[in-house]
Amino acid sequence: MANLKEIRNRIASVSSTMQITSAMKMVSAAKLKKAQDAITAMRPYANKLTTLIQNLSSADTGDQKNPYTQVRPIKKVLLVAITSNRGLCGAFNANVIKAALDQAKNQYADATVEVITIGKKGGDILSKTLTVKGAHNELLDSSSYAETAALAQEIMDDFTAGHYDKVVLLYNQFKNAATQIVNIEDYLPIVYQDSNETEAGDYIYEPNQQEIVSELLPKSLKMQLFKALRDSLAGEHGARMTAMHKATDNATELRDQLKLTYNKARQAAITNEILEIVGGAEALNG
């Protein structure tokens, strides 16, 4: 059994760790509320914009010459992987990294695959096995629509220039504080749904349907990337809050066990001292 000093040191160490994990949990909980409100407020607009474009584009008069809808043989693929800049958030980053590697090795094994990473953790791992075209870790700190839209425009320009035949988004979709779902979205090219699958709408087009769709498509693509970024941010804070909550509970349990061990060891030491004193007294009396 470890001596009392070693046990006291371990108790102090675990208690210090527990204070850190508890503080990180509270910080993540505060950030989660803001990020959750942001993605919750944004989703109806983004979903309605996507639905509107699908309805407008599903008609026979839809814009079939739009550069973002051109389907080509898949020879070069761009993966946009969104992770986090910091760890201590459970399997949040590992799930996206695993999905990206699976897409590269299995889904697009016959194509040339490059990656754009948003998040330092994903970039550090994916750069070891895949070609990283660019890293945009600053987007997670600023969460700026303007900066995200600039990246989306860069991706769109690369696609229309023929540098890539397909672009795929990979990120954690926020469901609740304890659950994040890895989402793999086809970003480009845009594939229109069949007219039977869309809701019919009585629209008056001004100036015309083709021009409206051509104007809305870039905005929709920028919004789609921004929504993915905000989803990932909310998921990151939720994952970290959950992970730190579990870590705090585990540290509390370990500290209690160490205290029990310490008390037993201390009691045994006191008992031994009493026995030595009694034994010495009996020897003197004898």
C-alpha cells in the first residue's frame, strides 16, 4: 500500500484536475448557449432558402446551364472537413477525421482527393495521409459570415474552373448537448430534385426564373457552408461540455476512493502505533 504522503499527493492532483475540468465544463456550457441560439435561429432561413431553390429549379424552365449544376465524371474531389482547434471534446474530431479518411479511401478511391480543413485538430491528422489544399482555422474563432462566404466563393470558383469535379462537406451536426451527428453533404455540383419531390408553388418571377435561380444559388452555397460551420461550433461546445462533465464525475469518484484509501492507511498506521506502545508497556511491566 502506498504511504500516506503519496496518497495525499494523488488526492491533491486529482482535486486540481477536477477543478480544471469543472471550470471547462462551465465555460463550454456558457458558449454552447450562444452557439445553440445562433444555429437554431439560422436553420429555418437556410432550409427555406434551399427549399425555395429546389422548387424554382425543379420546373422544366429551370436553369440547366448554371455552372454550379454541371455534373462531370469524378476525377478530382475536394473534401471540406470541419473539426475544432482544441481537443478535450470526446470523439468530436475523431468522427469527422474517420469519415474523411473513409471517403478518400473507399468512396472516392479512384479519384484524386484533396482536403480543405477548418479546425487545427483535423488538419494535423489529415495532413499526414491526404493532400491538404488549405487550412482555415481562423473561421472557428471569428465565426464571421463574410470570411466564410469568401472561402465558399473560392471553392465555387475552383469547381467552375474545373479544378474539382465534386465537393463534399464533412462536419458534426448539432442535435443536442450530448449528441452530434457526423454529416456528409454533397456541396457541389448541385443536383436538383425531381419535380414530383418538391412542393409546387405559385410564383411570380421578376425578372425571370433563370436569372433568379442564378442569383440565389451562390447565396445558398455560402449559407450552406456557414450553417455547417455554426452547426460544428455548437456541436463542439456540447461535446466538450459533456466530456468535461464525465471527466469531473470520474475525478470526483477517484478522489473519494483515494480519500477512503488514505483513511484506511492512516487508521492502520495509528493502530500499529498503539500496538507498539501497548507492546512496549507490557515488556516494561514484565
